[in-house]
Amino acid sequence: MRFPNGDKIATLIFRAIIFCLGILLLVVFIKYIWNKAGIRGWIVFCALISLFMGYGIGGDIWGARFFDFFTGQNSQRQVEKNVDGLSKAMLFILLIILFVLLGLFIFSLYLRHRA
């Protein structure tokens, strides 16, 4: 049985995960880096946070728009050209991150069992 909105649901789940990672970066920035970093560090973290949160809110184009706000680049035009390739790359990166987290979880269970 094929679900017609299955791709949209997966995209929304992925966006929610990326948005949560953006919130996590924001918390890390405020807690640890706020006083220690200079203006260049602030711009880098703000660009990354805006990229993650923009993608979570509105997809590839909004992520590029928010990223461009802090970097002055014109990445929005490049994203509009390569939306399909970028989506596949983001999916590949997410799968790698999930497999690494799964491996770390299994390793932590192994260490608890061994101790």
C-alpha cells in the first residue's frame, strides 16, 4: 500500500529534527560561546543557527535566505538551481548522523553491560 503523503511526512520529520538541532546550537552558543567568541565567531554561529532553523521553518530556500543574511553570500540562487541534489545530499548526511548516533548508543549499552 502506498501513501501519497509519505514523502511530505518524512520531509516534515526531517525539518523538525534540523530545527531542533538549530535550537541546540542556539543554546550552546548562548551558554558557552557568547562571551568567549569575537564578532567572527558570532557571525559563524549565527549563520549556522539561521541555516538550520531556516531550513526547519521553510525548507531549502528559507535556510539559504537566513544564511545569506549573516554571510552576505548569494546562495539562494544556487539553491534554487540545485534543489534536488541538495535534498539528496541532506538526506545522505542525516543518514550518516543517525547511523553514528545508533553506533554510539549501542556502544554505550555495551559498556554498561560490560561494567
